[in-house]
Amino acid sequence: MDVTHLLDSLNDAQRRSVTAPLQNLLVLAGAGSGKTRVLVHRIAWLIETEGLSPYSILAVTFTNKAAREMRGRIEQLLGISTQGMWVGTFHGLAHRLLRAHWKDAGLQDNFQIMDSDDQLRLIKRLCKEHNLDDTRWPPRQIQWFINAQKDEGLRSKHLERSADPYQRTMVDLYQAYEEACERGGMIDFGELLLRSLELLRDRAPALLQHYRERFRYVLVDEFQDTNAIQYAWLRLLCQGEQKLMAVGDDDQSIYGWRGARIENIQSLGDHFPGTETVRLEQNYRSTQSILKTANAVIQHNTDRLGKQLWTDGREGEPVSLYSAFNEQDEARFIVDQISQWIEQGNRRDESAILYRSNAQSRVLEEALIRSGVPYRIYGGQRFYDRLEIKNALAYLRLLANRDDDTAMERIINVPTRGIGTRTLELIRERARHEGISMWRAANEITELKQLPARASNALQGFLNLINQMGTDADALSLHEQTDLVIKASGLIEHHEKEKGEKGQSRIENLEELVTATRQFASQWERENADENTSLLAAFLDQAALDAGEAQADSHTDSVQLMTLHSAKGLEFPLVFMTGMEEGLFPHSMSAEEPGRLEEERRLCYVGITRAMQKLYFTLAESRRLHGQEKINRPSRFIREIPETLIEEVRLNSTVRRPYSSGYQNQNSRLFAQPNYETGSADDTQVYLGQRVRHPKFGEGLVINLEGSGPKARVEINFDDAGSKWLVVGFAKLESL
Ligand code: ATP
Ligand code: MG
């Protein structure tokens, strides 16, 4: 059999990993060294030469986008269809298992996936029911607690109710949360994994046997980011004859905050006997300049397994840094650079703008829109997260399952139909008391005539509306149902009343949803012809699961916007890493803990190594974010890069005008202190952006000013002591 096409494009170490006998294998290697390529070729190799059936392969990737790409590559390499093959994310695969075996898993057949917003809403409701004050018990903290337990494989019944009131309340709420999910037939992301682990481990040993016999070879990409429960899942599946191939890079572990365990890499050999480790050292992705920059940053981390990474590629253009005047200027600069890049005959989707926090995207988006540059966002305020879309989906969900309380809460009075808080409270109260869903409670309340006529009519109106929609939708296809829902619900009309662009764009989005369902249906029928899940349920799951990876308008050539986290595993010829400022990146949350700081640095390494040809760092000397204006110092990550590797881009004029064009490269890296005219506190001699020394707190940067004279207050971001407000007259500040 001629298999040279599988090996031709590989180096020796890669070839060794691809052709290794059936055994446990760990490929540990730096960014861009071909790990994912090896994984794909290995699948093809096993099918072609070892005679493994595509059915016997289970491949886990990090994003749905990566999974789709993987399928495409395998089909291309082998000229076969990958239909029966299980390729997906941990969540996606767990979901597939649960849909197929919902009964064994103890779920309702129409269970719905809750995204993190739904989850938070439910938790808020439970807090109210338990009379918890949300300043003392912030719902987000409870959400974090619940998710962290699930990631460790723990249910409320496993947790001790200690004497500590904090712990006890958390556990009580976790239990109430579990019960509410059970009643409503809803499962959150963590539950997908936990439930499917329990399904195989505890509930259905025969199923476990079945899948163990079926999956002979399990492959995991981005292994460094598997958490405890995912690892347990892998161990459960791969006991006995099954073999595992894991590929990963300890320097790219960026999900520690979500329970990912880098130690899984180290302990792999203990749990999977005979694991052979292969290292790849040649980088094929980036120019010398980019790779040197990445290495310069990551070498500041301790605790590395240590790897050499080299390339025999071109030196390439130097990495550039642009210090913008403010965030508008930063966005403007990026759009200018991209426009030039396009003019040189490149494609838009070969460029990516990366940021640390979702909130940074808005200004970038606006600049792109102003210049008419199509763009696409992965993650963040994504299509399925938009208010109007979530409302429409909630109607669809309620049609699929009347007991979906989260959906009911969301739209019972959207658009407004005279159902007040009083009525809602009554419904909640009854639901809780009787242990039934809100839908049932609402029905009972109207039957029992417990409400004043007006409120009762309003509620009855809503119940009739949903029932009528249900009847009408019955014979319709998915996209027709969607069309029905957005019109009959009154959502379109509701947004028509909204003024300006906003309402218009919401209507366009709703219309886009109809298109999205139509596209989904045809894709679903192609890929999953053998499964008998309802199309609507599948679509709703997909919308919740897709994590913004696929937007409805995915076909046009557009600039790619995403957080650094969601850029993992991807590559782009042109990359912008934005907001390179202390406090933003590294994120202020990570400043205190050395472990977190190292994780931020790995994130920086991930960002840099996405770039193939050209990398820009940008920062804003003054930035308005979350409604606050801040002056930040350049990120320490920038300062960790030797000056010789970075070329600073400066405006080609003496006066900085945010909207002027014409930038000029210089080899200097002066971080001249900006001379701010506004916000200075007169005679106190303190101004924004000034470096000062405090006798106790040490050196810091003035980031905020209030008032004037000796009573003026300043906020200083101290290098070691964090940010503090001080009164200028007392603070004994020394200018540096
Ligand atoms: P990451 O750590 O970022 O996930 P990776 O190790 O998975 O990176 P790949 O994405 O598999 O790396 O490969 C990086 C790039 O190098 C890809 O464009 C890939 O096609 C290319 N590449 C990998 N190996 C070779 C090779 N032997 N010859 C030519 N190109 C290669
Ligand atoms: Mg990869």
C-alpha cells in the first residue's frame, strides 16, 4: 500500500510518532511544531496501515472549529468520509453520549443545555428563594463554586456540610441547584462531563464495555488543558487494550483557572503504561523574529518542562510595537495596517486581532465597521449570546420543553405583556412549594383563579400564545418554526419600536437566526443521518455549545477577532496582540499570585506563536474600559523582550492626531511618559501618568485624580502594593 503521501511532509521525529506501533504515546512539543499535524496523520496512518476502522477512533480537540478542520484533513488525506468517526471537543462528545443514552444517564429525553448566562440566572433565582443577600453571596461566586466542584467530579452529596456557615450555604445551594436542573431537564457545561462520566462508570457498565470495545484508539490534542474530570473520563475509556495518544505543550497551559492540570502530562506514564514520549523541536509556523520573541517571553517562567524550539525559516520582518494615544487610536492603527495588508493582495481572514478581555472588542469592532472591513468574532459577544437571539431561542426552548424554567423566566414578559413581578413571584412560590415547573405552576394558578382578573388574563394570554405556537409549529420545518416564533412572539414588533440602529440590527439578527437554522438543518442531515434526536433539540444544543465559534455569516472573508484564549491551536499570517498594558495583560487579577502570573505569560506565549509572518503588539497609553479611564504602563511582557527584537512604530508627525494616518517605524523603544494636559491637580504637582515614590508603598504610577490642591485624592498603582487611593497632602509623594 502506498502511504508515502502520509509521511512525505513530515520530519523524522514527526514520522516516528505517526508510524509508532499501537501503543500509548505522548508528543510533547512547543507551539507550531506540528503536533496537530502529527495527530491527524496518525489517524490516517492507523486507518490505512493498521487497518483500524474509522469507527474505532475517538479524537478530542479543543474547539469545534478545530474538530471540523480535523475531519476535513482526514477526508483529504484518505479520500474517505469521516461520518462514523467521533471527533469533537470533550463537551461535544459527552453531549453525544448523553443524547444517545439519556435514559441510562437518568435524564429527560428533551434535556436542554444551559449556557453560563442561563446558569447564572438560575442561581440568582435560587438565591432569592433562599433569602440570600447577593452582596454577601455573590451569585457569580456560587456559580464558580458549583462549576469547580463539578470539574473535580463532586456532587453536593459528596461534600461535607461542615460547621462553617460559608461552606454549608454553598453546599445547600449546590444541592438546590442540582434539584432545579433535574426538575427542568437542564444541564450545564460541567454537568455534560460529570454526567457522562457517571453514566459510564456507575450507571451502565455494559455501555462502558461497549465503548471500550469500540474505541481502540483515543487521541487528544491540547492535552495540557485537560482538567480532572476529563482526565478521569480518558482513564476510564482507555483501560485495557485501548491506547491513548496525547499531544500537548506545557508552555501553552492556559486553563489552570478552570481546573486544568498540567500535572496530567507528568503523570501520564503512571496511568497509561508503556507511554513513549516523543519531542518535536522544529517550528514550521513562524519567522525567526517571531519565534525569538516568543522564546524571550516564556523563558521568564520557572517550572517548565523545558524545550528547544528552532526554525530554519526566514528571519522575517521584525516584531512591531505601537503605543497608541488611547484605545481609539489603537483600533484606528490596526485597521489601517489591515487595510494596507489587504491592498497588498492578502486575504482578510489571514489576519487576527487578539485581546485579553472580551470587553476590548467593542472599540475594535466599531473601527472596523467605520472602515467597512468585514470581521468575525469568535467567543465573546457572539451571535448566540445576543439578547434578541437568546430571547428567540428561549421561545424555541419552551416549545421543546415546557418545564424549562430558565427559558420561561426569560420570556414570560418579553415583549411586555402585563405580567408583573407579583405574578411572577406567585408562580415561583408555587413551583417551589409543589416541586413543579413554573409552566405547570402558572397553569394551576390560572385554573385556581388566584390572580386578579387583569393579571390572570395576561398570564392566560401568555400560556395560550405558547400553546398555540406549539400547535402551529408541529408540522413545520425548523427554520419555519423559527420564523413563526420570531413573528408570533411579538419579538420583531418589539424591536421595531426600538429607536435607531440598535433595533434594526436586532431585527436583522433575528432574521439571521432563520438562516442559521436552515443552514444547520442541511448540515445536520448530512452529518448525523443515523441519529434520531429531534432537529430542534440538536439545534438548541448546538447554539449553546458552539461557544460562539460559528457565526451565522461565516462565509465572507473577514478579519478574525478573538480572545487570546480562543486563539489556541490556530495560526494566522498577520497577528495583532492588543492592550499590552499592565493591569489588562497581565490581567490585574493575576498580579498577586505568581502562579497566575505564569499562566498569563503562557497566554502571551500562545498569542505570539499564533503569528506566521508578522506580529504587532499594540497598547494604549490611556484607555477607557468599563466606563473608566485608566493610564497603564506597558505590559511587563513587552519589557521582557530584548529591545533588538522589537521595532517601535511612531506617528509620522509631531502632533498626535488619533485619526491621522502615516506611521513610521523607528528602532527606538522609548516609553516616554505621556504629557497629559487634562486631569492635573494644579499646585499639587501630581499628574496622570506620573511615576512617584511613596515612603511605605514604594514606586507606582498615578492612574487617577480627584479634586485639586492638597486635598486632592490620587489613585496610584504601586508596583508591589497594588492600587491605592491617597490624599496628596498627606501622602509624601516624591516625583521620579
Ligand atoms: P500549536 O501548539 O500552536 O497547536 P502545533 O504543534 O499543533 O501548534 P501545527 O498546527 O500542527 O502545530 O503545525 C504548525 C504549522 O506548521 C502548520 O501550518 C503545519 O501545517 C506546519 N507544519 C507542521 N509540520 C510540518 C512539516 N514537517 N513540514 C512543513 N510544514 C509543517
Ligand atoms: Mg495544535
